[in-house]
Amino acid sequence: MIHAVLDADGQPTGAAYMTVTDRIRAHHAAYGEVIEPVADLANDGDDEAPVWRVVPASIEALREIWTATRFQARSALRAAGLFEAAEAAVRDSGDAALIEAWDSASEFRRMSPAIVTTGALMGLPDEAIDDLFRAAALIFA
């Protein structure tokens, strides 16, 4: 999986990264660009006049790589009006490991037991959890 840089119109610039740091994201955000995970970045033109096209990653592949820092996850939940419901779901679960993850994890992975369980306790469909991770990726401290 690679990460393609998209301009403000959502068009690929041709730049791609194997690994993306917050510093790289912030740099491109300053230019109105975003970085998205993709399966591939294809050139439908030629070397002299490239025409870049994103080959989308499957949702299953994205779910395996999505992560959010504690700050990003909590901020995304707050922005969606779900923070209090998530907090209550975790606390009311009585699951010691889930509560410890909620209280202490520095990072959350999309397919981690804590996220899957919390989503189920809240009655969130997979697509809603995916949207929270997309939103979290755009949040910087």
C-alpha cells in the first residue's frame, strides 16, 4: 500500500510515500493537499506528460492499516458528537481490558479488539467507524 498526494481538487499530484508522518501530512496540508492510502498510483500518460490515476485500495486493506492517535480518535469522536456515548459504552461494558485500552492506549488501530468492541457496543456500522478513522487522519495536534 502506498500513500498518494492529492491536490485541493482531489487529483493525484504524482507524489507518493510508503510511510507518512504527521510532519509530511502537515507539509502537504499547508498547500491544500491531502494524503490518501491507495493500492497504486498509475501513470496513464508518459514520462514527459504524466497523467496520474489513483488505483483505490479495498476497504479491507484500508481497515488493516488505519490508525489514529489517542488525540485524533477522541477529537474525531467529539466532532461527530459520539465521545460521551463511546465513553459510556466502554465504562458500562465492565471489560477491564477495554477500559484499560480506552484510558491508556496511545494509538488505536481500526481492526483492534478495542475499536471493534466499542463500535459494536455503540451499535455503529463498520462504515461509520471507517468514517471516524478518515476524519481522525485529518486532525493534527
